[in-house]
Amino acid sequence: MISIHVQILLIILFWNSDCQIIPRIEECGLSCSQGIHCKSKPSSGIFNSFCHDAPASLSSMVLKSMKISTVMKCVQGSPCSLHLNIKGTLSLDENIRGLEICSLSLDTQQSQCTNVRFARKKSKMLNGKKVQVQFNCIEVNVAQHIYVTMKTVPNYCEVKLSQEYYVEAGKLDYNVDRARKIISVNVSNFLRDQDYYVRLCHKWFTCEDVGAFAVIKGKESLKSVSLKYSQLLPCLCIEGWLAIPDARRIQLCPFENGKYYTKVLWDNIVYNPATQSLAWEPACPMLVMVNLCRLMKSNDHCEDIQNSSKNSPEKVKYSRVDTHPRLCMK
């Protein structure tokens, strides 16, 4: 009888697990609530890059609640393209003439800026009222890492919103057929004309291959694949990425919790009679503390054997082990 108590430390990355279906638009544009007429024009961002002290009457909370999402612009007869959908709330003030919205690609360092101006007469009448600004004409690429800023015009110090954003690179859904040992993966939220790769992997320092990856053709209507597995381990992950150079990968690791998936970790205990070695190698990354112990007849307590304690993140091995029937590993 062998009893093992192991503390598991697993680092699992969930990426875009809450993403929804990408909304589609036919044209991009600018809109402002409260019936305020606003217009936009491209800006270099240079003239508004230096900030000024805000007037004492201007609250630093005049600009708040910036939200970023992705929309897909699809015009009949042309390929679809991805755009940032940026929303922000501004409290109108006589010291503010408009907003500047900028996006910086952290991958290429390319930036795009847009100036938003309000009709002066209407905005003065609504001084202190909150207006929501929505702009969705900044085109982006799949899996791009973007830094978005929203500033007032003039640019007042300490009155600024900023946020990092990852453009959607696909959403993974799965179904497990335990009888056939197959995981069916469905992929959504990626451009129709792009192929997509899906694979199973074991999450260690990197995600190591478990079999070959599958390809979902962008032009095919069916966006799902079936992948075979041998064991449902806590570190078994589903990984997907676009078939483009340096594509950002998303991972879904759904089996990290639950006794059903962790029991199989204790199956790799092997005794080699030729070398008299007793070894245990975990199938997933974990930090373990292992002892050899002697099972007592009186109360089934396993008494630790002196100097047999081992701490290891990987394989644990004991040499020249006596094959006593009451020798256990815990």
C-alpha cells in the first residue's frame, strides 16, 4: 500500500475567457449622446502631447469610464476588418473643447490619433452634463496589443484615461467525450479568411505538444476539430492561434480542478528491482514533499523514515530501497 500526499502548485493562464461574439458594423463613425453634435478629424497627437495645469474648478473626474471592445466592419464585396470600439464618458465643462483619442500598437509602435470636437453653443448649455463618446474607426489587426489613451483638449495634467487592450484572437469552446477520449473544440471570434491552428498541450514552463495540431480552414463553414487525448490531466490545455507569423496564442486549461483529474497524477510510481530504485515522476508541474515511511501494525499510522524527506519540482527517486511490505511513500 502506498499513500501519497502532494501539494500542487499549478499556474494556469486563461486568456479571453469572457469574450463574446464580435459585433458587426457596416460603417464606422463617431457618436455623442445628449443630442450633442460632434465631429472628428485625424490628429498627429503632437500638439496635444504636453499637458497644462487644470483650472481649480475642473475636477480630475471629468473624464471617466473608458471601455474598449472589438467590432468587425463588413462591407459586401470586401474582406471584413477589425476596429477598436472605444467609449468614454465626459462631464462637459467650459474649459474643455473636445477629446483626443489615441491608439499605440505595442507590437509595432505605430500610433493613430483622432480629435473629437463638440458644438460650442450646445455644450455650453449642457455644462456639467455627462456625454458618452463612442468612436470605432481605428483599424487593428488580430491579436494586436494596443495601448489606448483618452485626453481632454486642451490636455490637462491628471485628466487622462489609459488602458491596454488585446484584440480578440479567437474564442475556444470544448466538449469532452470520455468514452472515445476525444476533445471537440469549436473556435469563434476570428476572421473568416484566416486559417486557425488548434492543439492539445501539457502546461509546464511552456505548453508541450500532445500529438499533432489541427487546422481549421478560414473558408470552411465548420469551425470545429476533434483532438484525441490519453489522460485528462490537470495540466492538459487547449491552445489556439491564427495561422499568421508571431500570432498570439490563447489557452484554455479546463481540467486544473477536481479530484477526478488529479488522481491520475499518482499513477507514475515505479519500482525497478534491477537497480532497487523507487521513483515517482509527476505528469504535471507541481511542488512536492515526499517521505518514505513505515506502516505501523497497531494504528495504520505511517512513521517517517529518518533522512528520507525530499523536496522536488520534478522527479523524486530513492536508490537501494528494501522491498519491505510495510514500506510506503507519502
